Amino acid sequence: MVGATIGGGVGRWQGLDGLIIDSLLSVRLVTADGSLIHVSADSHPDLYWAIRGAAANFGIITSATYKLSPQTNNGQMLSADFILPAASNGSYFDMLQSLENNMPAELAVIAIVEANTTTGEAQILTNWVYFGSEDKGRELIAPILDLNPIISNVSMLAYNTIIPNALFKLGITACEPVHVKGYGVNYRNLSSSTYKTVFQRLSDFYATYPDGRGSSIELEIFARQAVKAVPAHATAYPWRDTRGYVGISFGWNTTETEQAGDALGNLIRSDFVATSGYDDLAVYVSYAHGDESREQMYGSNVPRLVKLKQKWDPDNVFRFYHDLAEERAGVVT
């Protein structure tokens, strides 16, 4: 839980409950000089601001206290998994774009472009979760059924079983060790044309580099009503207007495929930036590749964060994860 919190904590629940950091009340933090301190709105409020979006740079969290949110629909939600063939990608991506100004707070969508393990061709694995009644949830997913999915699984699940069961239980195997490199992008605009371009690029990659068929692109589209309800200046997390997050992952078994994946990863990242709605690359720090500038990860909060870094960690002890003390040119897109 704490690991998911420190960069901001985006996820399916954010339309209703905000980011995970919006529920964080306090932490016990080991600072660079070895002190163990209590950090909250009333105790070291400067650090309380910083750890909610950039915590890895300021210390080691030994414990955290969160506020709980009331259960929606008595903790029951509709979870719908589908695998869609390549021929349906255009219609499905048009459907995603239609959510841009019409996404209920109760809805969360994840779509993964991946290779079919039998044919090697690109397909779409997607999960829609609706935190409400089954009838309303089935109404929302009805257009997907018209796309003739290869396989589907629709059921009501308890809130605490979503992660291990969604996406045909992909979460159970997603953390197995593999050779993989990742890139991330935030976007305010849901662009069907970009999704289609990227789908074709990855499809061509699968055909040319069969040992790269473990590569994938994950599109996360989460409602933002509760996220935007928190003032932008309240925490160090800078991207409260983001509608979607891209996780670009490339796997390989040969040096040739690794190099091709690096090139394509950068190209696809540029594709998303071009239509993201931001003036430059914006990336959720927990999804960053590592070559981004501080501003591309931490936005306009960099000057304030750097001053706090100098105060609380002048020797840059906590520098392993997206170091605030190191000024980098960043990604040119």
C-alpha cells in the first residue's frame, strides 16, 4: 500500500475517492540524519506536502495512517473482462475517446495491447470496472459486446477481489521476473487516432521481432472527479488534470529486439505526447523511465521540492528513485 502511495497513488477508485495520497493522514518517516519523525498536516507540514507525490526523495516510511472511505454499492462492483481481435481496435478506441467528457466517477477502464499467444498478432485485453449497480454497469459495457469479443467474463465482485481477478487474473502473474523496460506518459486528451497508430506500430513490432511478443502497452483511463476536487497546490502531485496514463513495456530475448524495443518505446512515447494536451512530456513519477527531466515528472512543483530536498536531505541520501537533486535535460519529443 505504501509503495503505491508515494508517487501519488492513481487507480480505479480515484473518481470516487481521489488519489491514495488524498487519504494519507500521517506517516512515521526516517529522515536522512536518522531521525524518526511523525509527519502530518500538523507536524512537519512541509514534508507532509512533499511526501504526497515525491516521498521517495525524503526518507523511509516505516508506517502510514489512512482515512477510510465509505463503500460504494455495499462493496460490490461489476468487473467486465474482454479480449478483442485486431479488427475491432478502431471501433474500440473510438469508444474510449467518447469517454473524454462523459466518464462517470464510478467507472475505470484499463486496456492492454498485447500479442495473442497462439497467433502472435496484436489484440486488446480490457477490463471495465463499474462501482455501482449491475444493471448500470451492463448498460455501459453493452457496446463492447457488439464488437464480438473473442472471450468475455462479466461478474459482480467484492471490492477487495478486483485486483487479483481483473483482466482474467493477469495481476497474479504480472509481477513475475522478466527482461523488460518501461516508459510512461500522462495525457489529458483521449485520442483514438493515437491509439490506432500505436496499435499498428506494436502489431508490426510483433511480426518483425517474435521474441518481443511479451511487450505491451497499457492504457489506464480513470475518472478524475474526486482527484480534481483537491486543490492542485495541496500536495506535491502535479497532474490532477490527467485523464489517462500509458505504461509502455518492452520485453526481449535478444540484443537486436532490445534495441528495436528501445527505439519503438521512445517513438510511441512521442506519439502520445503529441496529442496528450500537455505542452511537454508529463509522466506519473511511478511510471517514469528515468530519462525524464525533473519538470517532466514533478511539474511546476520542482523549485519548492528542491528547496525542501536541500533542507531535509542536503547530502542526497535518498537519490535512488528519480532523484530531485539531479538536474537533467529530459526527453525531447
